[in-house]
Amino acid sequence: MKTSSQLVQDPSADTRSDYPKRTLSVAIIGFGTVGSSVARILIEHAPAGLRLTHILNRNFERKRGDWVPANVRWTDKIDEVLASDADIIVELIGGLDPAGDWIRRALKGSKSVVTANKQLIARSGAELISLASENGQHIAFGASVAGGIPVISGLQEGLAGDQLLKLCGILNGTCNYILSRIETAGISFEEALREAQKLGFAEADPTEDVEGVDARAKLTILASAGLRVSIKHSDIPARSISMLEPIDFEYAKLLDSTIRQISRAEKSNGQLLASVEPMLVHRSSPLASVEGGQNLVMSTGKFGGETVFAGHGAGGHPTAVAVVSDLISILRSRQVNGVALQEQGIEEVPVSADFTSRHYLRFVVKDEPGIIASLAQILCRAGINIDSVFQKPGHPRSHLPFVITLEPCPVTLVTESLLHISKLPFMVQPCVALPILD
Amino acid sequence: MKTSSQLVQDPSADTRSDYPKRTLSVAIIGFGTVGSSVARILIEHAPAGLRLTHILNRNFERKRGDWVPANVRWTDKIDEVLASDADIIVELIGGLDPAGDWIRRALKGSKSVVTANKQLIARSGAELISLASENGQHIAFGASVAGGIPVISGLQEGLAGDQLLKLCGILNGTCNYILSRIETAGISFEEALREAQKLGFAEADPTEDVEGVDARAKLTILASAGLRVSIKHSDIPARSISMLEPIDFEYAKLLDSTIRQISRAEKSNGQLLASVEPMLVHRSSPLASVEGGQNLVMSTGKFGGETVFAGHGAGGHPTAVAVVSDLISILRSRQVNGVALQEQGIEEVPVSADFTSRHYLRFVVKDEPGIIASLAQILCRAGINIDSVFQKPGHPRSHLPFVITLEPCPVTLVTESLLHISKLPFMVQPCVALPILD
């Protein structure tokens, strides 16, 4: 039994569609972990109406698996794929270049595109959607955010009847793994990173993940899909997780919390509040129990309240599921009608990161009388109220960590005050300031 | 930015669709909590392309709100609605009769239908989908399971690329509320139920919820949507939660677990294993932290692994969001092409409840020597291994509760052994046997 509006059409029922094909030919561009998983699903699971016809990869001779049927054409030449009768190009090489160029050429050459390329979609999504539409084609990118979790279709289809106000999630498995390890093993950020690299959970150059650039691209895509706003990905401030130390997790524990890299976006008076940064998250939040490479997205709607989507955020198979789901979605649309659909109702808005939050401030000072008084004075001058002060015993007086939590106030006020505080003579290292998620 | 295949079509782009209307007229049948929320969203949120034209309710004069525009027609006559130019009927009166009859007449009269009626869909979903299809109409029922959580579209669209093997969830908020209360307040089932009734979380006749009949209907619908199997809802065994006592939660706690009403279905060798019953759930499972009226569904796919959908399982607004999302989905399909789509690839399979599980058995006995030995002998004869024995102090010898947990074995073996055990002279009351979710 199915919601009939979401089903594959019985070919005999449609006498009006002029789209001649019942089976769409699929070309996979990039035969890495995800690409080979997509091929495996198309071959083993064999969804009706989709046929794998081409695989493009450099040095494909080395990659060729004996489980791929002999009638699949292997090549290393994009021109051959673009000139072929493939109906849909699955772009899995990642990066802006040449992926963007290849996708544009495919769309102009009357091929639809499925891609997992978050950086490209975060930057050029709107342009590529227009190009697809002009050429009567589709472009789908469900795999670009949160791997196998069907969050883009969930926001756009399943929650279409709501007015979504807020999104909040854990979108980067690498950061989540590193933070979990600092917490559970009490090791430094550097050690946790090395470990993640050794296990293949982090790249040799981890900048994109650790500095929040990866999560920011995903948040840009989610904000468009769910909040229906168009923003520049680079307008979302992204803060690194590299300044965190095991002591921060100890203090977080005192506050019945943990620390996670949180991506959040919220509509507020004609602008979009958005940020990617490490935050304190209370143990009772679903975000606190996200483990390792898992991802979780929580949406808040005006009518339906909170909805949670969670699952495997990365990995060959889960990401491949998202790709194949997009292929099926295109197949269903094509079988109904060959004309591509267009975007509508997307609003361009400015981005601000000036959330109002409680804050966690972790200082390291050379102990001397009057430290709290000096800090309190600066905070008080900015109109910020201190909520609590924690100091764990057992640290040298020359390098004394302690924590102040603040009552809710705008982030900018905190940043400003910390600038003044950084000049105080007893400060041994920069303050670690984390918003607290409420 | 949107997955273009999932977007509202720009009317100017489509010159081929012969469906003449750009705005669909909506009639709401039943103006209770959900009905008035649907009206509110259609009026306040005003999704493009949908217009509320009719509201049907008995004694509508009493219900009429001043926030409903004057051009909405109020009536208490279904014939008037069926004869009107409404394009879609939103059926929210519930129950099998007259809802089923009205829906059939609407479909035959070239109206599409959106319904939240789980009992009707669980029984007659396949027939109604065929009827819709024969008449070129749609029937959608996303609101029939898990209120505002977009799980049906998630399973059918977002996870279309996977091969789902297993579903498991908390689908009944009333049971979840009652179980939470027995656990946290240490009160009896009867007290918790009375409390739930007073607060409006349980009906005056709570049978449907407490005995698992409600959850069973929802599981039937989910199994069709996700596992693509057609089953008879009454073939799924449903067990009551009424035999549970506070002591069971104390023992569950010793096992680092809680007790929840779990609905599960799993494909296994050409049959469907399915049941609705109270189960022990480990604290680390997302199912253990579902609170009050929340719902949660976890799907397991061959390729994508576990995916979780969670949110408000009931309530006017969340359920109304699901209804309006279905309306938008029909609107989008209609604008592409007026022909309804058909179901495909649904397999009829037999249902079995013979899961293999660890088990929790709670006995109450009149204490005498040799009790464990007698029990162990019967279990051993059935080839069942005891895993652990717990006995909390502080109970009278005439009414002594204790718990045995079993290693994984087929449920039928346990049921059979319990039949023998029930005849033992020291048994004061029937054993409470709960499978343990692993």
C-alpha cells in the first residue's frame, strides 16, 4: 500500500507523457567508495527503470570489478559520457572543478544530474537548478547533506505543510568523532585528530572538517531546502573545534552537558541567524547522544514543533542510498512528465550570527587576587550577567583553568567583552567561549 | 535552492498538462482538533495553490470560528460537499463508518482524498488506492502514522534507494505516557491510566491504545510503505501493557533498561515477523528516551543502515502539518499531470510473531525451596538457556517477585514453556514475559 501520489507510475496508465523512455540510463562519474556503492545498488538491488550504462574513472582498468556486468562501458573520457545516450549523470568526483563544468555541460546536453557535491551546490546550487530547468532537466543533491539520512526530502516533502523556523544539527562526522574521543579518552585535540586520520575518519588535510567549512556548506543547502532562504555559504561564520581541551569536557560534565560541533540556522526578523561552532549541549538533547560518524538534524516548525532525522551521515553505502533515491525520484518525475520542475519561493536574506545564548567561558590564568572581580567588571559594563563560576582543584597556580557561565545575551556582546578581557595581565591563553544550546 | 524534481512547478513551464486548475479547492470533513488546525494552516500559512472552500461538521454553527473567512462554506451534509467543486476531501472524522463510504464516493466522484484514518487505511488501504487510481485520483495518508513525523514519505521517497529490512518504533503516545508515569511516579497501571484520561492523553475507552490495536494499524501501514509487504492488520499479534507493574521498571533498571510499547516488523525468509508489545529497551537506544506523546520510527536498510525519524506523534497541529504536506504533494503531482499514479511491487506475505529474542520473565511466587530448579528444568527441556536471575529484597515470602532473563530463543518456545510453568503450584500470578530489544 502506498501514497499513490508518491508511486512509480504504471506505464500503461499514462497516454499523455511524451517522454519516450521507460528505463533511464545512468552514468557514474567517479568510482570511489560512493561510486562503487551506487554501482552495487544499481546492479544488485536493480531498481526498476534504472540501468547502469557507463562508469568514468581515471585508470579505470585498476578499478574494474568482476561484479560489474560486461555491458557497462568503462571510460576515462568525460566527452565520451557526455556524447553517450546516458540520461542521468551521477557526479561523485567532488570539488568545484572540473565537477561544475562537467555538470553544466551535462545539463546543457539534455542530461539530468545527481550529485553529492556539497561545496558546489552550496556555492552554485541556484544557478545549476535554473540551468537544469532551462534545459528541461533535473538536478538532485539529496546526498550532499547528511549522507543516507533523507533530510532534504523530509524538509521539502514531508514537512511541506509546515512553516519551518529553525534547523539545528550535527553535520560533520569527523568533528563528532574527534570530540567524542577527547571526551572519552581525555586526549588532546591533536591526538584525537591523528587517531581519526589513522582510522580514515579524517582527511590528511582536515581543515574543511575541523574549521567547519564542510558543515557550513551543508547548512547552506539545508537552510535553502527547509527555511527557503538563499544565502551565501561564506556568510555563515564557522569556528574551529581545535581550541578545545579535555578540561572543557570535564567542566561541561559539571554542567550535565557535552560539547558538539553544532550547525544552526534560524529565521529572525527578515534575516537568518546562522553559525557553525562548538557548543555546549545538555545531555538530555538528542544532539548529545550522536555518536561517531552519525549525523542528526532537528527542525522546528511553527505548527508541527520539533522533528528529528538521524542516521549515518557518511560512508559509501548510506551516501549511495541517497544518490539512488534521487535517481528514483527523477525517474518518477520523468515518467510523469518530461519537463523539469522549477524552484519557487526562495527568499534572499542577509546572514547574522548574533544569536542570543547562554555562554560557557573557560579561562586559563596566572592566579592572583581580584581576577573574578576584574572579569565581572568588564562583563557588567557590557550588561552581561554571570550565572555561575566553576573551578576544579588540582591545577598549578601559574596555569589555572576555571569556567564562568553567562546568562543569555547576544553573542556580539560576549565577543566584544572578550576583546577587553584578552588584554588583562593575568590571562595565560585566549578564553574558550562556547554558546550553550538551549 | 531545491531539488528541482521536488518543487512546485512554474505554471508557465508546462504547456502539456491538461489539468486545468492551478488552485485546488479543499473540503475539510470533521472540524475537531486536527480539522481546525488544518483550516488554520490553510488560512494563515496559505500554501500557494490550495484554497479552503468547505467545512463539514455536525452542529457547525457552534464550531464556526470568526477567523474562518466568510467565503468558506459550512455544512453538515456530505452530499453537498460531494456535489461541490471541491477537488480534495480531507477526511478527519475517523472510524470505519461512514468515513469509508464517504471516501469511496469522493474518489468515484473525481475527488482526491487526504485522510488521517489509520484504522481504515490499515484495513482497506490497497482497495482505496486502486479505487483512486481507477478514477484518476490520489489518496494520501501521511497523517495516519506518527502525526507530524514525515516517516511515510521518508520511507517511500528519501529511502527509496535502499532495500529496507526492518522497522521498529514507538507509535502510540498514550502507552508511552502511561509507561513513563509508571516508571517515574511508581504508580500502578490503573492510576497512570486514570491520570492520562484526566489530562486528555487517553480516551474514556482506552482499549485501542492500551491493547496495541492503534499501534498495530500504524505498523501495518508502515510495513506496506517501507517494507513493501501487504499484510492483514489483524494478523499482527498485539499484547496489552496493562499487566506491567512498577516492580517491572525496577528490574528493568537493574538491566540498564526501560519498558516501552514497541511495534516492530522484519522481513524474514518470505514472511513478515511482526508484533506490538511491551519490550525491554536498553537505555542507550533512541527508543528509550522517547518521552510522553513523542513517536519514533527506526528503519534498517540493507545498504544505508539505521535511520531515525522522531517528533510529535499526535496533536492537532503536528497531524495537521502531515495533512497539509499531503495536500501539497497532491497539488504538485496534479500540476505535473492529472493522472494518478499506481502502486507497484507490493508483495503479499504471511505474518509471524516468532522473533528470536532475549527475554525478561517476571514471576510472583509463594516462596518455597526448589523454585528456580523447577523453572530451570522446564526451560532446559525446551532448550532455553537462563542468562541471569534477579531478586530484589523487601517483599513478603507469600508474594515474592523475581526475574529471570533468557538467552536468545524463539518466542514460541518461551510461550510454550510458560504454559507448563503456569501450572506449577507456587505461581501466585501469571508470569510477565517481555522480549528484550537488541
